[in-house]
Amino acid sequence: MTVLVTVILMKNMDEVDFWIFGTRSVPKLAVLGILFFIGVVVGFLLGRPKRKSSHQETQTIDPTFEVNKPLDESDDEYIR
């Protein structure tokens, strides 16, 4: 990718008139380089993983819940 960017930038060495609060003659190389740099920064900011919040949700377990509770007759009949 670096080679591709270098080739593109080197082939665009001529100057262009660019309006930045007045017409200025700016090398195309500078314009493309700055836009590439801005694209890299924006891509990095959008692509980084999101931060986890400092407070984690805690789940409360119902103390009356029985893990090995026998099935009701209707549930046992349904499974069969």
C-alpha cells in the first residue's frame, strides 16, 4: 500500500491553483498527502475498538431458584 501511495504521489508533482481564502498555487503532492493523512487519522479513529464502560451491570440471582428442581407432571408429560 505504501508503494502504491508513493507512486501516485510522485506522478502528481505539478502545481494546481487551490482556493484557500484566496487563490494559491499549491503542489498536488501536498494536497494529496494532506488528504491521505487526514484519511488515515479518521480511519484510525473510526476503526478502533470501543471503550468498555467502567461500571458493569451486575446480575442478581433469585435466592429461591432451585437448580435441580424436579419437573411438574405436566412438564414431564410434555417432554415425553
